[in-house]
Amino acid sequence: PFTKKYKEIATSIYHLSQKKMGALIVIQREDVLEPFITPGIPLSAEITSPLLESIFIQGSPLHDGAVLVRQDMILSAANVLPLTGRTYGERKLGTRHRAAIGLTELCDALVLVVSEETGKTSFCMQGTLYPLSIPIP
């Protein structure tokens, strides 16, 4: 219920996963996120799959960091999220995953992650990371 553009986001995540292009997408829910995020580049653009995918192209000035989504708009890109301070023993978590956990420990945001190393997709809520399956669009 927090965005009507979920199909665009799902399509983007599927394509990014297939190409093993890392991504971090924050969907704002009820909580204000500004106290927890270091602002990136303002965009104020409607969510489209091609736009989301182009943001995360390796070498793009916006690809490092998170995209911030509020309702049906991409507010900004290249945002920096707080990293979790938790350790996971032998399990190695990349920066994107640690950032997703870190932000969701502090607020009710939904964070979507695509691993650059494996192409695996996850979502994070309330400080917990879950595997995400995206059906072929």
C-alpha cells in the first residue's frame, strides 16, 4: 500500500538480479526517514523500471548508495544509510545488506537489496533480512 509502482520496482529488481547489478531501494512507509539517511542527489522522478535500472549501472554517479522511494516517486539516489552494528559470526554480509539492516533497525522502511556478487534478491524489515523471489515478469 505504500507505492502503486510495485510492478515497476519488481521488474527492475528482476532485471538487475539477472545482470548481477547491485541495488538498494528504500521504500518509505509511515516513519520519517530523513534523520537516518545522509541525503543523496534529489531526483523527484516517477518510478519506472528503466530509470531504476539506469541508476544502478556500474560507474554511474548514482549507483553507490540507496534510492529513496516515497509513494510513487523516486525522491533521491546515492543516499547513504546507517550500517548495522550487529555481527553475524562467519556469515559475510556486504555493505548493501548491512545498510538495509541498519536502516530498518531504526524505522519501519522496507528495503530491497540486489547482491552485486550473487544477483540474489532480499528484502529487509525490522532489522531482519529475508530472501525475495521475483517471478519472471
